[in-house]
Amino acid sequence: MTDVVRVFRRSSAALFGLGLVAVVAVLAMLAPWLAPRDPDAIDTARRLAPILTAGYPLGTDEFGRDLLSRLLYGARISLVVGLTATALAALAGSLCGLLAGFVGRWVDQLIMRSIDTLMAFPYFLLAVAIIAVLGPGLVNGMVAVAVVNIPFYGRIVRATVLAVKQTEYVESARALGVSELRLALTHVLRNCLSPVIVAVTLNIGGMITALAGLSFLGLGVQPPTSDWGSMLAASRQYLNVAPHVAALPGIAIFLTVLGFNLLGDGLRDALDPRLR
Amino acid sequence: MAAVGGGGLPAYALRRLLLAIPVLFGVSVLVFAVLHLAPGDPAAIMLGAQATKEDVERLHRDLGLDQPLVVQYLRWMGHVVQGDLGRSIPLGRAVLPEVLLRFKATLVLTAGALAIALVLGLAAGIISAVKQYSWLDRLSMGVAVTGVSLPVFWTGIMLIIVFALQLRWFPSSGMSSPYGGSGVADVLWHLVLPAMTLGTASAAALARLTRSSVLEIIRQDYVRSARAKGLAERAVIARHVLKNAINPIITVLGVQVGFLLGGAILTETVFSWPGLGSMMVRAIQARDYPLVQGGVLLIATTFVVVNLAVDLLYAIFDPRIRYD
């Protein structure tokens, strides 16, 4: 464990990523105290106010709503939705991979062929197709993006399970009469933990982008909720007069995703002994 | 990669083709489900609130919704293989010609983006690996991790603000000029910003992969031997390193095309590019299920074919695959 921390701390990019994620998380948690105004309060006298307008540090949107407050509340939506969708995908995918790898035979065939089918769709298209079935909305968007990512975890966990099953200590545990279920839950699952942790960190950024993309298309979070993707969508009408309304939510998405990506890269390098 | 036994390339190609059949079957079932898993009566949803009860019943019958699901699927599949993807109710037209027309625009955009991704990604990745730890390496990998983290829809909007609205170098939307311009040059001029938008993220991913792939080969013994025998560095890289580093890059090409086809949905919406993606977003909002099904089916089938082609290409480049 100390090795992992040492390798991670040596990477300035990984530390920067961790810092970015921490800052976004703190801002999101403290949003109700930090936001200067109610994010949904409309002020028609101050529509599309520029940055550094008195009382509105980052200006206002097309309804005169305070952009800083909306960005802060948007961070909560992005993080909660992104983390929940990732957790759903990781749980469902790991379960599929564990079953496929451990039970084998027709269960493996069935799960892997279903995963092949899911992977036959371009990533984002499948999410959009699922929304077509379920209907637009925040929860449906999370479910759609989670389903799309199930193959990612399923394959990682299945491969790890197959490798661990071959090891001598699992063989000897089995010879000692340890039940299959207990084997799966202790030895096998424990070995899957570190690849899944790396996968989760590398995946959260993509999840946040995909969910913001769905909201941008009007298929995810619905207005008037302050959400970065839908803020961007609305800003497109005013690019000529108020480009900052479009620039700010994008910068917020970018910094958050960059943070998670750098953190994920750093964790992968630290947890993968082959890279040391 | 599947083990294939003996038989060389033709046998491998045949086996790989047969493996695509269950996947295509799964795709067709999922696309079929788009209409039938939607909550409520699809006929009532498609006709909207103003429809009379008789209209709904007629469409219900026309769509065969009174039949068992298996019968419905077989009937639908029978129509699909004959090129009949149904009719779009809001548009009042057959789905197939509509999706084919828009598919062309999506292909133009995807091809443009792929070209940009390959040129930028390979160049940056090779330079980074060859000059490992130099400022060039740090710069291109910094740009790459930035590129991977940029949401395409935002990159597109920023490019529009700078290059279309401020500098007025390129048009901000559409695929051709409204008056007169319809030649190849006009399309290319409209293509620059959308293809840049979509291609950058992919270029970034390719650059990172190319770098690690080249670095792995550069450390091999035979590369050291090639250098030791006095071969010029340029020849070592071109003849010994790149030729072997290309294989992992080919395998991710399929994934990248999938990324581009999916990202095209967002890019087309940003640039009002008349492709399948922007059509599908509108179709979902209008609950035009046949049009959504047609679009999803066409893109997914294309993706399966692309992956098949990538696997064959891989087998051609690396003969070991065929005999594994």
C-alpha cells in the first residue's frame, strides 16, 4: 500500500487531478452557502449580464439568473449523477463479470454474447436509443449511461476472475473444502477490487461528459434545473451577444473531467505493478 | 482475438463473418425493442393527443401490435431485409430513403473527423515516443489529456464563437451554402469546424495509445540490434518500430469509429449538420419511433461492419492472428 501511495505522490499530474476533484467536490458540497443567490431566481432587468457585473460575479443567463450560483449547483448535479451512474454500472457490470467468469458454461456464453451485443452499438448512440425507450429525464439518463458501461466492467472482472481461478491459492482453498460461493466472495472478489477501482476513476469523467451530452441534447436533466449540459444548450441562442454564458459551463465540465482523468491515470500507474 | 485454427486468411475471414451473425441478431432484437418496450401504446404515442380512437386502432393494426411479440419481430425483420424500415408518421415518408440521405452526411463528417484524428494522433504519438521526456513529449501529452477531457459539444461551440462568429473564416452551421455553392469545395469548407470538433477528442486518445505502443516496441532487443548495426535512427523508427507498433493502433480503430459515430450525434446537433444524429434527436423528441429505429439500425450495422473490417485488417497486418 505504501508503494502505491509513493508512486501516486511522485506524479504531479495525478496530484493536480486529485486537487481538482477535491476542489469541485468541496464547491459542490458548500454550494448552498457559497452561492450568492438562488440559482433559479429570475431577474429580467439583468438578462445576459457580462462577467464582473455588480452583484453577479460571473454575469447572468438569458433569464437574468446568476451564473455563479447555477454553476455551483450544477456541480452537485454533475457529481451526484456521474458518481451514481458509475456506481450502478460498476455494480451491475462486476456482477455480470463475476457470474460469467465463476459459473462459466452457458451462463458465461449468455452474458458474454449479451455484452457483445451491447458493444455492437457506438457508446453514445446506445445511451440515446435507451432514452428513446425510457423517455428523457435525469434518472433515465443515469440508467442509460450506466447500462452502456456495463460491458466495460463485465469484461474487466471476468478476465480477472478467470486469471484468479487458475492461481494455486484458489486451487488449494478449494481443495481444503472452501465453498464456491465463499471463494467467489473472498479471494476472487478481493483480487478484482484494484482493477475495478482504477476502472471506476477512469470512467467517471466519461460518465459526466456523457450525461452532460444527454442534457445538452435535451434528453437528460430537464430545465430549469441548474445543470452544466442544459446550461450549454440554452446558451447557443446567444453566442454572439454573450459568449461567456456558453464558455463557463463548458470550462466547469472540462476541469471536473480533467481532474478525474488525471486521477484515474495516476491510480492506474500506481496500482499496476507492471508499470513501475 | 478468437483462436481460429489453420486455414489462413479466407478461413479466418469466414469464421469472423459467421461470428458477426449472432451480434447482428442481438442488434436487431434491441432495435426492435425500442418500439415495443416504450411505456404506453406506441400507436397512441406516435399519433399524439389529437388522434381519434379509430386512428389509433388503425395504426395499432397497421403496425401489427395486436400480434404476439415473436410474430411482430419476424414480420418486422422480414420487412427490414427487404429494405422496408416502415414510415415516419410526422414526416409522412418512408424511413429508408430518409435515413440513407442523412447517413451520407454522417459518413462525410465521420470520415473527415477520422482523417484529422489519424493524422494528428499518429504524428503526436510518434513524436512524443521518439522524443520521450522532451518538452515536445510533455506538450503533446498535455494537449492530449486536455483533448480527452474536452466535451465535444463545448469544443464545437467554442470553435463557432472564434472561427465562425468572430473571425468569420468558416460557416457556423449546415453542410452547404444556401445559394449556389454545392460543390465538393463548399462541403469541405462547411466540414472543417465540425470535423475538427469531432476529430480532436479521438486524436487525443490515439496520440496516447500511439505513444505507449511505440515506446513498448522501441525497448525491444531487435530495435537495439538494428541501432547497433549502424542503421540510421530514421530507418530504425520507420522500418522496425512503426511496422510493429501499428497493430494495437489498428485494433482501437474500431473503437474510435464507434466513438466518432456516437459523438456525431452531438456534433451534428451543434453544427446543424444534416446527418443521422441530429435527425434522431429530433425523432426522439417527436416520438417518431420508426425513424429512431431506422437510424439506430443503420449506425449499429455500420459499426459491426467496421469492426469486422478492422479485425480482417489486423489479420492481414499480423499473420500470427490467423494461426493462433
